[in-house]
Amino acid sequence: MPSDSGTTTSLWEARNELVVAPELDADAQADVCVVGAGVAGLTTAYLLARAGQAVVVLDDGPIGGGETCRTTAHLSNVIDDRFHVLEEHLGPERTRAAQESHRAAIDRIEALVAAEGIECGFARVDGHLFLAPGQPRELLEREAAAAQRAGLDDLVRLERAPLAGFDTGPCLRFPRQAQLEPLRYLAGLVAALGRAGARLHTAHATEIEGGADAHVTTRAGRTVRAAAVVVATNSPVNDRFTIHTKQAPYRTYAIAARIPRASVPPGLYWDMADPYHYVRLAGTGANDEDVLIVGGEDHKTGQASAATERHAALESWMRARFPAAGAVEQRWSGQVLETNDGLAFIGRNPNDAENVYVATGDSGMGMTHGTLAGMILSDLILGRVSPWAELYDPARKSVRTAGEFLKENLNVAAQYVRDYVSPGEVASVDAIPRGAGAILRRGLTKVAVHRDAAGVLHELSAVCPHLGCIVHWNGVERTWDCPCHGSRFHALGHVVNGPANRGLSSQERSAAG
């Protein structure tokens, strides 16, 4: 079954059939109910089930079919926001703790893969960080010094990354990073969960309540009662304001192309551009080929007028540096939630009951942040001391990140003002080609209009049901994306990503054209 995150297909989806769990057809009781079957939800469920907890996992789509199937699966303790930036936000001690936590997450994945016999291509590889064209060497040296203060004493300074035909200039090499195939890894987790007695079901959670009568109610009217509830839906669907003012949604893009085996050494490669580019290999099973994965070209969700050009820009970047790469076989995109300080929000949900927990704010480190979610949340629920609970506390505040907080929330405010007073993107539905969508003003309201492949028009309210922003058409994934907090909707209106938990309301006046 295809994922419901968009119309493109990731390399991992092309290689693996997404599995849908059986529907929840009766009320259930559990120690813990986990909402979301991506890496964060399944890791949390696995660690709790292994500790003897009765666990029920709910997801409204295929297992791993949200953002986990769209990651490029770089497993790294070289944090995306860069150590010299993290030091400014967190201070040196907390920056070191962040690095150590991601290192522990990679170790936990490696141990889990070995313990459960998961065949997912897990491999330890070196990571390489280098400058973008025109950046000063001093910037790389500044990052090296901050990385060493964060505990990465084994980094090595090189005059260039080990890439034939691509002179990166000076480079930092970080040993013992890792990579894997995310859907094969999740399949192994699901099998292990079954052996541990956990239950996985397909259901859309419409109501999530904590307290003495903690429960999750589904759209079909079923109820799961539990002592604790974990919301691991990438963006929390049970929170309207608190967390969403402290993180911002971005779209990120990736392509995959075959390349002669051994023409690129195994490893993770990142430049320091803004937005930055990232590269890794994936095996094909053939003796003479690898697959080169190139990602980047990020932008705010719902705020790029030329999103369809991002894959072309990635391919141009790849061709200039890896001329042996063949035709691009997969093009896809994913959603990244960037927090004000670069670290995820993992723990008790602010302003909620004590037994409701969230995991969000992957900040481009989804596999390790998701694994940390499992480690931290299982400790909190089981009453154990977690060494990183305070570092990732969703209620944390920092004066040092006030500037980022203000910048992102001013951006949101500007979207409200601009979109409500501006004219429509087209004056008439006649201007919308087949397979596309656009916003049309009709009096005081705005309408999201999609013309499907058969020429039938579908009209929806353009108002996001989360907090009322006007959605925009995503021509890459053929979805309606909210430029404020990142909710995303299928072309026909049903919700794809939170924080919205219901679809765009219909204003159907369909007609063939």
C-alpha cells in the first residue's frame, strides 16, 4: 500500500510494501496507548512492551507511512543545527549532553538490530562535513572547535572528503556514524512487538484525554483506555498552541540515482550551505551498482512558490559533483519540524495531564530523535530516571532562543495577514490545469480548488481547521499545505499531517472540465 504523505514515492517505499495493521474493531484496555506508528511510536512501544507493559499502538495509515518512510536515515550524533550554533542556544554542557544522547541513540539502534536479528542494512560509516562554495575556512574551524568541546575528540581534519572528482575543500571526518533502511528496520520492530505481546491497529484518533480516565477515542467510536498515552504523530494532534509556537515546519527534498559500485566510498556527507545538502549510499543487491541518495533544498512548508523546482535543483547539484550518477529513479519529499533550539520535544505534554506524553520536533534528526523518544518516554512511564528528560522537556524555555521564537512566530502572523487580504491565485477555475490546485477568492472567502486527472473540479474550504491559516497547493506531493504550522491535506481534503486532526471542509460544486 502506498503512503498517504503525498504522491511521490521514496526509495524505501519502492523497495518495500507498506503494511496496514488490522482495524481496531472493539474497545481495548492497555497500560500504554501509543498514537503513531513511526520510529518514535514503535520504539516507545517496543521498549515498554519489553519491560512487561501491555501496549496498544494506533495509526490511521500504513505502518511507517508518515514521515519515517521519507527520511534519508542518516544516523548521526553530528547534530544538524551545528555545534557552534547549539552552543549559543544551549551552552557547552547541554550541547555535550545532546551529542551524547544521539550517540546513545545510535548505540541503542545497533543493539536492537543485533538482539532482534533485524536485516535492515545497518552499517557504521564515517560522516564528512565540508564547506559550501564561498564559505570561509574559519567557519569549519569554528565548528570543529565546538564539536570537540561537545565531546567529539575523535574528529579528524582532512584537506578534502574522499570523493573522486569532487573537491570538497577542507573537511571534518566524524567516525562511527551509521545508516540503515528505515522501513526494513520498522518491519523488524513490528515483528519484535508481536513477540512481546503488543497490539497494533489501524484507527484515526479523534479524542485524546489524560487523567484518571485516560483514553483515546477513534473515528469509528472505539475507545482504548490506558494508564498513559503517548502521542507520536510527528506533529502533535492533541495540542493547539504551546508546542506549535516553538517549532516550525519545513519541506525537505530527496532524489535517488544508481551509480557505479565503489565510485563513492560508503559514508554520510553534508555541506554547510543554507539550506544544506546531504548524501549517502544505499546498496542495490547488484554487484556493480550502488544507489546515491541526495537531499536538501529545504523551505518553509506551504511557503515556496517554486517547490516543483527543488528536485531539479538537487539533480543539478548532484550532476556537478557526481557525474557518474545515472538517471534519477525516485524523487520525494518529507516534512521536518525545526525547534527553536535544535532539539526535539520529548516528555510530558505541557498544560496537559501528567500521563500524556509527546514526541515531536525531529529537527532533521528523525531516526535518532525518534529512538531517543522511546528511551526517554519509556523511562518516564516506568518511573525510572532518564539522563536526558530535562534536556528534551517539551515545557523548556530559553532566553537564548527568544530571537528564533520571535522570527518564526512573526512569519506565522505575516501568513495570516497576507493570505486573508490578498486576492486568489487564479481569477477563475478555468486557469487550473488537470492534476493541479489553486486558491480562488469567492467574495470574503477563499476556496481551495483541485482539478483531478479526469478534469473534475473539487472545491474545499481553504481554511486550515487547526488555527485558521489559508492553505497552499503543493505541486510536488499534490497536497494542500498550511504555511503556519504545517498541517497537510490530501487533494480531496482529508488530513495527512497534524497538527490538524480533521480534514478541510467540503464546498463541493464539482464539474467535469
